[in-house]
Amino acid sequence: MKVNRLVKKFKHLDPSEERAYAVSLVNGKEALEIVGNYLLMEVDKIEHTLEDTESLYERSNGHLLVATLLARRQCLAKLHILLKEQITLDDDQSKE
């Protein structure tokens, strides 16, 4: 169920693409790529919102909204970097 909710957040997907995304999420490694794409999509949304400076600062608390959007963008970008990072574990512990 959670997989379907995540896949539905991607707009403009036809049903076969939605099925492919859902299967990939269940299978593992492809899931990280899809989650990474989702994070990048959210970063793009935030950047689009930040580009509209007039509407951001029309509000009395516009500075707080901008600060929140910048913090969220940075958090999502760092999470994306962490998801893309690969680590290797040394299985041979006899080297110690």
C-alpha cells in the first residue's frame, strides 16, 4: 500500500510505468533510484517555489517560509547524496 502511495506522487505516469515503479520499489536496488528521483523532484518543486519571490514575500511571515524551504531543500539534497553513496564492507576480517 505504501508503495502505491509513493508511486502515485509521480505525476504523468501511465499505468504500465506505475506498475514498473511499484515492482522496482519492491525489488530493492531500483527502489533507491526511484526514491532518489522522487527526492530530486521535490527539490525541483522547492526551487520553483523559491523562484517566485513576489508571492513568497507578500506574506507577513515570508522570511520564515523561505528559511523553511531552503532548509528542506538542503535536507532533501543531502538525503539524495546519502542514497547515491555506495559503501563496501570488508568481509575478510582476518586482516586485523
